[in-house]
Amino acid sequence: MKSQRFGQYLVDKGVISNEAHEKALAIQSKNRLLGEIAIEMNYLDEKKIRQVTEMVNKSKNNLKFGEAAVSLGLINSNQLRFMLEIRPVEKWRYWLRTALSITKRCFRS
């Protein structure tokens, strides 16, 4: 049996699109901030990034970028979760959760 990367396996099974897989691989290969990922994913533009950054800088309780973007209504919680999970430091969690989700579905059938 030919060795296959897990991401490609997910594409082959129809769990994710090829485009989503390619975009996630491109993002994972770079060490990026959430704002940069949000721009690349077309979730936010430069103006909205500045708006979120201003809110974070004015926050007295160490508000995080993603939390600020969600509270401003600029992204939703699913978009934030996706961006967090495709960052290089979170890469293993993304693939593990996906694998566990698929495994659970297989055992339910």
C-alpha cells in the first residue's frame, strides 16, 4: 500500500476540499500571526485588522486578537477555531481532532 499523507486522505474521503487542503498546507508552512492568516483566508482586510488591533491594544484584560475579532463580529467562532488549528504550533491538534472525528464516525456506522 502506498504511503499517503493524512491531509490527502481527508481530501480523498471527501472530508475536506482539495482547495482547503492546499490552503492549509500553505499556511502551515509559514509561521504566521492570526491577522496574517485571516487576511490570507479572506476573513479580514487591512482595515479590519487595524480595528481589531486597536481593540486589543486598548483592552485592560489582555484580550487576544481572535477574541477581539469575534466580539467585534468580524469573524465567527468557527473561523477563529480554524485559524487557530492550522497555525504551525497547533498543526498536530488539527490533524488529531480530524482523525478522531473520522474514527468516531466510522465506529458509529
